[in-house]
Amino acid sequence: MDLVKPYNANGIKRFVAITTLLSLVNPVQAKPSVRSLDKDPTDGGWLQCRAQEKFLDSFALICSTSKKGSETASAACLETGRSTGTVLRVARNLGVPPDDLCSLKKILGSLKVIAARGSSMPTPEDAMRDILFKIIDLDRDKINALFQTFTKKSVKESLNQAIAVIQRNNSRAENGSSFWQWAGTIPAFVKLSIAQGPQKMAPYLEWASCARWRYSKVLESHFSGPTGPPEWITSIYKLGRYYAAANAMVSLALKQSELFVSIELETVEPLARESFPFPQEHGLRTLLKELVPEHQEQILARLENMWNKEDAEVHFKNQFPQVLTPHAEMQMARFYESYPHLAPRLRYMGTSKKACYLCNEALNTHPLKIVAEKCHQKLYPTWLPAPCPSSTRKRNSDFLWKMTRQLERMTVQELRSSLRGVRRQFALDSTAGPSLTMTSYM
Ligand SMILES: [Zn+2]
């Protein structure tokens, strides 16, 4: 691809300066959006498309193999209806290395076998197990990082208290409800190690998948605090996603086997990150002078108080990103700008984690209308406007210009609100992947 930058030096400096300031004042720009995948699963009208969307979310989830989400955050699209067969296209922030690509192709190969339903067709249970083993092996770094949260000092206290409650309840015969029986596995689950291997881990991930989709209400009613569920619960939710992902993928291979007849996995060539030296002309005082000249000193004092720093100017400079990254969602959008004839009929992009505010805005205003329906609305100052083909440069630079103005207006509003002490709640960003609500074999 021959790509150009959709900005000039001054434009990108201004954009990053405003994004950094706004993210420091309020990192979440709106309520996280509700995904349609989490809505009514009994509406048969869009079940076929939903199954493909769940598959894409699942595949993107397993593509993100590292605990460093900024490196392996992934997006996936399904190109169907070609005479040569289906293409499953994947973009990852820093690209897909050969060994991960090889593992992903093996998983897709297993799905092909399942879809072919030949004489050697495994039972659905065997197929699930096979796929889940492969996923655990591929994503061991990330799965291991999730298990590590159970050993954190900040997590241990509430986890041990919960285990004491569970053991008390399970010691009473009258409390033999399915929830307490299920919860009785928590002490063994949190002691698991990735070193025990996929065969040992797989049944526990199936167990974990019940946390989110069967027992979340009762689980959270017993163990959540005023700020929401503790980290050990969200980690169990995240681990359960791997079973849900395997289930969603096997389910699509069985229900829409024609998609897998000659399916191929292709990757988007990664776009490079860029180093970003601090632009001296966009210091905090300068920005405040431009944005809120009437309250400049007052707001500066308020920010020092809010950030608990003696010198807001220095803190602002320290928070400035040094490297900018084109997110996987934007890399995928750029790919289809370069090759519009390959744009998928299903205008859906599966993502390994909820889309950020800027990707969501960019996709929602994109002419191709390929949506990622989940968004945590968080603003990342490290967001790099991805290079684009020269044919779409004007549209992309217009978007960036409009976005900068929009962010400036939002920043002014937030700065003025900060004088009144108004702040929004912080939202989780990493609970993505498929739900279990519509995922079944048959
Ligand atoms: Zn993003």
C-alpha cells in the first residue's frame, strides 16, 4: 500500500495536545455503548449475522495474544461471497508475527474440519475441546496475566474474604443452591497455573464462563463493593471469554459451514508507530490561555488540585505520549480504503477489546460504515491517525480537523465543569469478546 499522512506537523501537534489535556481532565467521553450482541438473543431476524459477528469478536479476542494490549489489540473482518472463498482478515496494532499466524491458521484449519462434517468429523464436544486447547496454548501469556491478578496484594484481601463466605455457605447443608456449588470451585480456580497445560485449564475456563452469563447478578450482589465488582470477579469474567470464544467459533462452523469451505486467513500489513517529541508550543499554560482565557489561573490551580501535583505544567508535559500507535481498527479501515472492492458485505469489525472513543468516532463517520459496536468511550492520547491512500487523504484530514475542533469544545466544557468539581465515572475497557447468550452448538 502506498500511504500518506492525513495531517501536517502543526495539525498533529495540536490534536495530540488537546487529546492529552482532555484525557487528563476526563478520560471517558460518554457512557460505554451497549453492544447489540448483549441484547435479546431470541430475535431470529438477525441471528445469522449475529453468529458471524460473534465469530469475529471471538477471533479478534484470540488474536490478541499478549498481556500488552497496546501491542496486540486486534480487529477482524469476514469477506464473503467471493468465488475463491471466504477471507478472514485480521489487523493487529503491531502486526501478527509468523508463529502466532501459524497457530491462528491451525485453529482455522480445525474449524474447516468441523464444518466439512466428513467421516472423521469430531463430536461437538471433542471439537470444542480441541479448539479450546489450541486457544489456551496461543493465548497463554494473556491467560497467565489474568491468573496473576489473583495473587496481587490488592486483590487477595477481598478474594480471601469471599472464599471464607463461600466455604461457610457450602458447609451448611441448606445452602446447596447451584450458585454456591458453582462458587465452591473459586478457591481451586484461582490457584491454577498456565504451566498445568491446556487439558487441565480447559474445564475451568468453561466453569468461568458461567460467572458472566449465569451467575453475574448473584455473584456481584454478594461480593461487589460501592465501586462495582472487585478485580478478581472481572478477571474470572475475562477468563470465561476464552471458552465463549471457542464456543462461538465452533457454533458458526457447524451452523454456516459453507463459509469455511475454502476460508483463508489474511493479515493487514502493520502500520508503523511514530515517536512524538513534546511540542513546546503546546504547553499547558498556552492551551489554557487559548481555550479558557477568562479562567486561566483559576483552572490551572484547580488542575493542580485535581491531579494532586505541585506543578500542573510539568505534570501535563510528563503525561504527553512519546509514541503514537495506529489502532488495529484504523489499520483495517485503511486497508479497505486502499482496496474498496474487498470491503466485506457484513459491515462489522470484530475487536479484541472495546473500541476507544476516537476509533469509534472515526468508524461511525467512515463512508464504508464498518462498525465495531462496542465502545468504552475512553480517549487515548497515543492514538495516531493512521496513514491513508492519497485518494482518501482529504476526507481523513477533514475528519481530523473536525475532531480537533470537537475535542477543543469538549475540553473547554470539561475545564469549566472542573471549576464546579464535576467528573464522570471511569469505565472498564478490556471486557470484550463474545457473550454466551447466543452461543450454542446446534
Ligand atoms: Zn482505538
